Amino acid sequence: MAAKSQDKILFGAALVLLLASAGWALLQNSKIASFKAAPDTNVPQAAYVPTGTDAPRVSTRSWPQPPSQSRGIDWIYDVFTPPEIYYDEATKQFSVTPPVEKPIVVVKEVPFGLTLVSVKQDAYRLQLVGYVGAEGDYRGTFQNTITGDTIIGRAGKVIAALDLTIKTFEVKRNKIISKDSMPVYDTEATAVVVDTKTGEEIRLTNKARLIKGTPFATLKADGAADTVTHKAGEKFTVGDATYSVVNVTAEPPSVVVTKETAQSAVPETKTLTPAAPVDAVAPSAGEAAKPVEAPATTPFPFGS
């Protein structure tokens, strides 16, 4: 019985829903029909009357003068007018005004007043210029380049004036082979001398002068006709200038000179070099004395 009562309730609810749907459909159909009806054309319309608008109010003003900018009073320009920018090479800054051109002052350099002609070296204080005597009893002919005196001696001779001792002395006949002629024999005298103060050993030959001395510079003052020769440590005066030779170098030839004047508070030092390469050897090997040979039967009068 309970099941039948529930069926009746569901059936009644469905019937109510169906009736509500049918009523809603009829209501919508009536609204649609009213939209399809022709509009009423008898609605009265008012005539078009144009209306004007008030003219806008116009006021005039003058542009104010451009104020100075933060970079300075000169930095002003009109609106829409770009400024002209200048660059000052002297101050390394940009500006809107042309830079003032300063007159170029050319500082005239005071000439040093001295030129280097050449650099040479003294010959070694002892030179081997030849030999005398017979085979087995040869003795060397030496020259004291400081005094110009001639010294005759063999191994063991002490030359106290020059602080030198002759360690060895010999004369050799050297065979020179030529493709175009017979062999030629050349006689050469050689000696080894020892400096008694320093222990230095020096080899001398009669074929060439040994250039092993203090270098000296040949200098010429501007406008002077003659040259002067000076070594390191020497001073000389030209006009109101005093020159000091600081250093002299033979290879490559150069001289360091300091100039002092009353007008200059600070001495000027320059390194001078010759205008053209100059041979640092003086004199040349061709100027060396030729060997002097004595006959084998000639008695030798000199003592050792």
C-alpha cells in the first residue's frame, strides 16, 4: 500500500510540471506575436532646429626670456634653436662660446754649444814595434807610448816605469800558402806582458798597435775653428759655459757632458754622438812600425 501511495505522489508532481510548462509556452508565444505586429506610424515628430556653439576664448602671451642653465650664464638659447657647441683644445672642455685663441709662444731652445767629432782610445802604454838579434837570441824592441822611449828586452825583463814585466817573447816564421804563387814566409814577433799591479796578461805583436787605453773625446764648440780633446772627469770652459766630461765610451762612440751656466739654475746633461761613424782605433794597423831584422852574424850589444 505504501508503494502505491508513492507512485501517486510522483504522478501528481509530473502532472503539475507538465501543466506549468504548457502555461509558460503559451505566455512566450503571445510575446513573440506582439513583436511581429506592425509599428504605429502615427507618432508625431518635432521639427529639427540647428543650434550654434560659442567661440572659444583666446588669450595671447609672450614667451619669457630663456633663463641661464646650471652650466653657466652663457648657456642660453631660444626654443627650437639648438646651441652651437665648441670644443676648446686648451681646456679640454665644451662651451657655447667660441674659444679664445691664445697666441702660440715658441720657446727657443738654447743650443748646447758643443758637438762630438770623434772618440778614440789611447794606445796601450807598451807597444812591440820589432825585434833585433839572431835566431835563438832574439830580443824585442818595445816603445813606451807615454814617454816615447825605446826599450830592448826579452822574457823576464821588468819595466818598472810602466808596472809591466815581459813574461814571454818569441819570433816565428809563419808560412803563408797561396794558390797562385809559391809559399811565402812572414816573420812575426809576439810578447806577453803582465801588469804587476792587476796581474792582467796582455799579448803584443809587431804587426799591429794594441789599442787598450782610456778613451778620449774630440769635441768642437759651436763657431770655433779648433777642436779640444778631453777624457772623463775633465772640465773646460767655452764662453760663459763650463762643461764637465762625465763619461766617454769608445764602442759605440759617445760622450756624456754636463753644461753649467750662470743663467741656468739646473745643469744640463746631454749624451753626444758623432755625426758619422768614426773608427775608434787610433792610429791604424798600417801605421805600425815594420820589424827590424839584424843579420845572424851581427853581435848584439845590448844587455837584458
